[in-house]
Amino acid sequence: MNNPTIPFPKDGLGMFVHLEPLEWWYLSAAVADAQADKRETGFNTAFHGPDHFFSIFEMGFAPHVPSPNGPLAGMYRVGFWYDPQDKDKHGGGTKRDDTGLYLSLDQMLWREPAGDGGKADQGLGAFVRYGLADDAVSDISSFWSAGVRYKGLLPTRDEDVLAAGFALGRLVAAAGYDRSCESAIEVYYNARITPWLSLSPSFQYVRNPGGVDGVHGAYVVGCRLQMRF
């Protein structure tokens, strides 16, 4: 969901299959209406005229690394996607049967001791994402991001999360971009006000926003309020 090299369709009809033969290993596959339009019912686009279906396949491993404070959970995923639609090539002409690859790695690095009231997910964790797409039809040829998060850093605030991340996308010059890449740094703090209410102030710096000349950087300050019913 956070990888811009994957051309996910808009909301529409789809099917998802998940197999978990072992506790630490799974296989997943999904197909979705590549021509979905949220203004239409799914049956109007999925079964009307020429039908194209976006598909994605994923394999994941869930290791638990031993540590003095208990096992450190992780999730390592590798995936492949396929889009059969005709797409305009940047140099002219069209291409169909577009494909791409992605990686998604999450690992807890340190867990707070259970004697301090620490929970299984309380402590320091890290993530890495990578995606690769065909630069003949994609605006972003490759993308990667990495970051860290700490849950329960402050005393008595066990559900709060402090996180920081960096992301970089390689832009395709033939798609009309002046810059070779766009990158962003983000820091946020998610404060759990009540079991159903969270507040997340954030700060971002975007370098080469939009990949155009004349705009070298942009600062973004935001705050998100989330309620669960």
C-alpha cells in the first residue's frame, strides 16, 4: 500500500486467497478488476466489454529472533504483480503485460523487558521497502524507504509511537520530470488519548517535490485525528 511502483486498481471487485501451511510461512494471491471505477458498480466494469484483471502474488516469512527479553517478531515479504492492460509508453507506442517486483521487511530490534510491563510489540522496530517497475511505462522506475519506530518510549505511555522514516523514488526523465528523484523525510508521534482516540502530529521535508525545476524543497506540518468506533 505504501509502494508507489505498484499500480493498484481503484476500489472494485476482487478476490484474495491466503495459505499458511506453516506458522512462519505463508503464500498469498489476489486478483482485482484493473478497470475499476468507484463511480460505477463493480459488475459494470469487471464483466462489461474487454475484461482486464490486475494480479499480485506474495510469499512471506515470519521469523521470531531470540533475545534476552523475549522473541523479536519480524515479517519478510517478497512479491510480484502483473497488469495486462495496454499502457502508453513514454517514447511512443503502447505496451501490455506490465510487471514488477517488491520487497517489504519488518523486524523488531529490541523489546522492553516483561518485568517492566512491556508488551510483545513494545520496543524498537525497523522497516525497509523496495519496489521495481518498468521505466518504459511507469513514472517511478524504483522506490525504496526505510524507518524506525519505538512503541512505549515514554513512561506510562505504553501505547504511544514515535517514528521516523525516509523514502526515495527514482523518476523517469522520459515521463517529463526535470529531476532524477524525489525524496521525503518524516517524523511523527502517535499519542493514544483514549482506547478509541489517537492524535498524530507530524513533520515532513520533501526534496524535489513533483520532480520539477525551481522547487528544491517543501516543508509539511500536519496533524491527524483518528477515532475507532
